Amino acid sequence: MATSQRTVFFGRFVSTPTPDAYLIQHGAILVDRNDGHGVIAKCVWDDSLDAEQLDKVCARLGVEVEDIRLVKCNENGFFFPGFIDTHIHASQYPNSGIFGKSTLLDWLTTYTFPLEASLKADPEVVATNGNTVNGTNREDVEQVVKKQKTDPLARARLVYDKVISRTLSYGTTTASYFATLDVEATNLLADLAFMKGQRAYIGRVCMDHPETCPEYYRDEGPDETVQKAVANIEYCQQVDPSGELVAPIVTPRFAPSLHFESLCRLGKLAQERDLRVQTHISENVGEVAWVKELFPECESYTAVYEKSGLLGSKTILAHGIHLDDTELDMIRSRGSKISHCPSSNSALGSGFCQVRRLLEKGIDVGLGTDVSGGYSCSTLDAVRQACLVSRQLGYVKGGDKKWNIGVAEGLWLGTVGGASCVGMAGKLGGFEKGMIFDVQEIELGVAGSQNSGPVDIFGWEKLEDRVDKWVWNGDDRNVSRVWVGGRLVHERK
Amino acid sequence: MATSQRTVFFGRFVSTPTPDAYLIQHGAILVDRNDGHGVIAKCVWDDSLDAEQLDKVCARLGVEVEDIRLVKCNENGFFFPGFIDTHIHASQYPNSGIFGKSTLLDWLTTYTFPLEASLKADPEVVATNGNTVNGTNREDVEQVVKKQKTDPLARARLVYDKVISRTLSYGTTTASYFATLDVEATNLLADLAFMKGQRAYIGRVCMDHPETCPEYYRDEGPDETVQKAVANIEYCQQVDPSGELVAPIVTPRFAPSLHFESLCRLGKLAQERDLRVQTHISENVGEVAWVKELFPECESYTAVYEKSGLLGSKTILAHGIHLDDTELDMIRSRGSKISHCPSSNSALGSGFCQVRRLLEKGIDVGLGTDVSGGYSCSTLDAVRQACLVSRQLGYVKGGDKKWNIGVAEGLWLGTVGGASCVGMAGKLGGFEKGMIFDVQEIELGVAGSQNSGPVDIFGWEKLEDRVDKWVWNGDDRNVSRVWVGGRLVHERK
């Protein structure tokens, strides 16, 4: 047995198995990668455990000292479950922070479609994200063009490589990605995620309606839509036959962008092959009215997905801001999930998702960064924004504190909630025996020391407050190491 | 003449002299520190200027090459006016991100007063920010206690040193600080700001009402309040007799915390000595009702300050969320300013400041981080949050885009708007002849390179989009150098 496959993680472990408080534990966790999954084989929680007495630690875990590798949490830090980003457009990453004064529908045509369309195999692709190139950038652009001549997917590779590295550096161990219409580039995203070791659901975006999609960026019709979806699905399943790390996800962009026939055939496809589904729902008031106009035979936005067979227990619906009670009941009864994307909702002025109402209905809710409607690919930022917008919503609702998402609850949404959304409830998001070890190590600086990172700890803060301080001011500098399935996939430089 | 006193800054300069767009200029600026202020002596804007031909640049500026020091902006960056934080509680910095589920009034008593009260000369001060100390932090705390024995102000020194360094590192060249009731510790803040070279207004906090302030943290009554205010004012004026860099600011905490007599005597003091004033106004619905109760003879919150003589053209009112039209007219007619603190308002669920309405009334508005009601001491974060909450406000107001604060306007509030608030309109916030050179150098990374910072530039973005990307994802890693009055006061490690 290769000793390096068994690892003992030692130190302080913080998690949020429930939304109301942090669970803070001290002890050791045994992860055995011989199982192929990186599952937690055993936990020992005991404040008196000391890593200096490794033999005693190992005895409690039932392993021999020489059979394991020890990973000690740093003194000023703690292990925390990896974040799960339930909604992110990998292809839009270069546009992070670029949305001007737009709201959803004009943002799509002005910023989003041109960039997405440019991520495909094409030696002549230059800068086509709606911008003219000014003199100062010419050299950078020429370099990309040059690379494209030898590697037609250079541009897609640059973007996808970067977004995976970045999200890993922010502690995102699982991401549900929208890519683009291009099969080859979307397949590349699957390759890169697998190679870099991020748990990733890869969605080739489907859109084919000539009246709602630009001519330069749509499939020809239902046949091509389904055929290309299948091509990407089968490629992803080749990349990772287990489907544990990388798996396909059926991705109709949103109801307006597809023929009803396409929606139905994608629904059938997902059901037949038991696949995950992701799409958008009820993000923007104008969009909701548009859907009503486009699908007069459906009584609601949700009903469009229900009738097309897309509303299943493996379906992630992004946003869900303007849903009525009937729709929520329908979503609940089908077991579909909602990805709450607070940064994006504020940035595009879409409205306030009533997270408390969704949770009270019994709907699973996770967090999404929604890059680049959201400006940041950091799920920690999404946690912050979820807390902030909930308090603003509370203000709008007359100051009722019931709407408040507390900090622990925000983290719970970004881990446990996310796990439910991606069909990994009980497998991701915590430190219990049998769960997969997808974990980030958080390190907090001490005020007065050099390079202490963005969070200043003064020494007198109790641990709960330190965690709060991390949430509000932390960034990638606080993420020292990241593991997915027990495999080290990121180490801070 | 010491050559090092004359500096030529060369490269790209971005600023927001108007709220609607970026002004992007290329050229050179001559700053002559022999004047004692670091004023811009001359600007030459010319895209064809080349720093390699320094003799030509100098000829255009009317100086000799051997008489100047050249500071070149880095290739991927630009100079930007330093930020002006018009409302920040220096003493609350250690509590950044700690506010639990509180709103304004319980937040004050639970988190804020205990921490503020602990920042004073006392060899026995330990951890008194409302927290018990758990085992893991004992050593840190013991160190602070040990330091206090030889330096009774060790705790205050640690906190104030850190908050000045941090805000400088975020590009804040000017800050209007609330300190605490303690004169000695507040004087120390003045010393440290002067030493570190940050432009700072130093406010010894005044509160003395026995029914509204805790017994452990209030002045005895009007006499002590005014006497201690004067002591700090005169100390600050000794530290910097010019009042250019460091100056006192009269700081009644807010109406509820003072006897009406104290408010009036502080108002008189400010008028007699022609001093700046800062306080809070109309932050929280409960607070507004409380003020009405406490001051039944005044027709509004604003009227309390008006009647006590505190509402002058040098007065900064923080928050100003729930003001009615009569109050706004009163504020406008007195020329008082409003510090908009979006992060704090969201974090404490205080409401939405209607910035557009204030601006349309003709009131000067700047941004405040409001640490630690606000969780971050970064004014760039305040810019982001100002943009976000304005879009949420627009949503609440039925989707009217007029409420939107655009990115350029957010930056304008954080520079030009702030300058108006602190009585430095036309002197700070831009790159014009005669303005003071308070400037940050912004550096943006290139995707694919190592250590590129938090903002990924792909090469095809036009400059305006790069600035947007900086605003939305930038942090202190993008601030490579900071100058105040032409003096280098921060350099990124």
C-alpha cells in the first residue's frame, strides 16, 4: 500500500452542519485515497490531542505512524469545507466587473454573447468582446492571435485555465459551469477541470431560437442543439467515467433562448440518461414578462420547465427571484434546487431573492457567483453579499429580522446548501465519516506581522469572531491549501 | 535646492473630475515639494510624450533633467487620485466584520463601546471587547498585557498604527477619523497619522449623557466634554500647526449621546475656532424615533444640530438615510456635507441612502467606510457597495435607472465628493495644476503571469473596462505606491 495515499489531517476544523452556528472541532481526520474517492475514513475529536504525539493520534485513528502522511493545520488557521459554486459562467470570466449600466437583457447582447462566441476554435479570433482595441493593448492582443495560429483553442484555454485556477485559489472545490455553445471548447473545459482536480459539472450551453438569439451565436435548431449536447455529454463521461470528479450537466440557457421542442428534447435526454440540469429562472422582471409572452400556453415560468421535463430533482435553477407560491410549490414537489446569486442580482439590479421564503418552503438553496453577471468568482464574496442583501431585504420588509442570513448561515449555503444543489448532500460540505474530503485550509494573519493577509487578528478575538472576520475581509490570501477528494489541488504561492 | 523635492510623475493618469465618465490622460506632472504642500506645479498632456526622452519631457515642464526625480507609472497601471474616507472609526478597526445579528443601537452597546473604552492608557487593560478569551488565544493576549506594562497605550498604538497602515495600503490618502473619549489615545492617533503621512482629521469622541451612554464610557458632563475636546484640538494643532496634513475635527458622537448644552457648546467651539465638525445623522429608523423622543422641542433630527450650531459648511453628517425634504433643504442651505456609508448601511440593515436625491438637492456627498459598522476599511469596497446598493434602490423604486450610481460616479464620490466633504474641494481628487498630489498608483496584472493580483487582464480589454475591472475586483495588491502631498507614504511589499 502506498503510504502517501493515507493522510491524517490534524488541527482545528470549522464547519456549518446547521445554519445557526459554527461547529468548531479539534482533532484528526483520516483520509484514505485508496478508495479512489478521498472519503473521510475516521474522525477523532479531542481537544487534548497533540500532533507532537503522533503515535497516540494514530492509535486513536487505528493506523500506523509509518503508514500515513501528516498534514497539520497552521497555528492561526483552520480547515473549512470547500466552497460549492452552484452557478458560474466559466466563459464569461474575462468580463468580470464589466457590465456598465446594463440590466439582464441588454447585458446579454452587449457584453456576454460576443465574448462567449469568441471562445471557439478559430485561428482568426481576436478581441471580440464588444470592445475596440486601443493602442496600448495591441501587443497583448497580438500575442493571443499568434497563439491561436498554432492552437486554435488558445483563447478558450487561457480563459478556462484561469477561471479554474482562480476559483480553486478562492477555495471553490466544486463548480457548476456554464461554458458556451462550442462543443470543442466546452470539452476542453472538462479536460482542464479534470486535470486540475476541481469537481466540476460541465454544461455546453444550448440556445437555438432565431427570434431571441443572435445569428452569430445559436444552434440551427432542435436537432443540432440535442446532437451537440450529446456530443459534450459523452465526451465528459469519457474524461471521467466514474462521474465523481467531472460530469456533464444539461444546460439550456433559459426558456427564451430555445424552441419549446428543444426544451422538451433536452428534458427527455436528461431523464433518460439520469443527468444533472442547470438553467436560469425568474431573474428579472422584464425576463419574466418575456417568458409569459413567448410561452402563452404555460401558466408560469416554472411551468415552462415543468412541461418540458426539465424540472427534476437534479435541476439547479439560478436566481429564482420573482417566483410566486404556486411556482415554489411546483419546484419543491419536483425537488429542484435554487442557486442564489446575490452579487449578480445587485449588480444587475434584478431584485432580492427571498432566501428565507425558499428555505421555509423546503427548497434546497445554494450560492452562485454567477460570473460575470456577478463581478467576483469568489464564493466567499457571495457569502458576504448573501448576508448583506438579506439585511436590505429585511429593511424593505419593514425591519423584520427573520429575513436575515447570518454569517454561519451564509457559509452553510455556500457549503451544505451547495452540496444539496449539486446532488451531493451528505457527501460534501462537512467533516463527517463517509464524506468526501473537499477542504480548504484557512490561515489568518496576526496584526503587526508582515504579510499577514487582508484579515487582521489582534489576539483577543474568540474563534467565532475570527471566523466572522475571515468571512467579511478574507480573500485568496487566506486560502493556503485546497484539497479535492483528499488530493492537494491548490497551494498558495 | 534639493533635487529630490521636485518630482516628475510620468505615465497614464485616470481620474473622475465629473461623475459621468473617466478622464484618461497621458503625460507628465511636476510636483514641487519645496512649497511645503506637494502641489501640482504643471501638467503636460500629450500621448506622444515618451519617458525615454526625458529631456523633452522636462523641457515641456520647464525644468532641468538633473533637477528632478522621475517616477514612472508601471506599464499595466495608472495613477489615480487617492481615496478620501469621510467617515471611519479608527478605534473600531479590530471589530471589522464583527457585528453578529445586531442593528445600530444594540451593536453600539454589545460590540462598540467596550472596544472603544479599552483603548486608553491602562496597564491592566486586557481583552474587553465583550469576548471571553479562549485557550488558544491566551499567548497573544498575554503579549498585549505585557506591552501595556511598559507602554500603557500599547493597545491603542497597535490599533491606530494598523488602521493607518491598512487604509494607506488601500489608497486612502485622507481619512476623517472618530477615535475615542480618551484624550491621550486620541492624541496618539494624531501623532501616528502625522508620522505616517496620512492626511487625517482627528476626532476625540464626545458623549456624556447618563441616560444614553454606559457609565464606564462617558464624560461627566458638558464641562468635561468641552474641556477634553479642547485638549485634543490644541494637541492636534501643535502636531501640525499648518493644519494641512493633520487637523482636529469636533466630534459629538450623535445627538442622543450628549446633553443639549454640550451640543451647543461644541457648536460654539467649532464656530469660534473655525473647525471641522463630524457626527452621525438619521442612520436608523429606531434612532430617528429616539431623537424625536429625546429632543421634543426640535422639529427634526437635523434641527437638533441646527439649533446647537453644529450645522455648518465644515460639517460632515454620516449616513443621512431617513431625512425628509425639509431637513435636506436645511442641510443644503447650511452647506453641510453627507458621508454615504453603503457597506455599513447594508451590514446593519439601516436602509438605503438616496444618493441621487441628495445630489439633486445640491448637497455634497462623499463615501465613508464607517469601520466597523462597515466591515472593510477599503474605500474601493465602499465604491463597489455604493454602486450595488444604488441598483437595489433602483429596483425598490420600480426599476428606475436614475438611481444608479455608475462606476465612474462611485469613484467620483470617493475622490472629488470626498474632497468637498472635508473642505478640500478643488485641492484634492484630481490632476490639475494647483491641486495637491495625493495619489495612488494602480497596477493591474496580466492573466497567465505569476502573482498577477486579484484582477485578471486578458489583453483585449479597453482601458475603461480595465478600470471597471479594478473597481470590482481590485484590492490592496493593486495599489503599488501611495503619495500624500507628493511624499511617498506607502509602497506595496
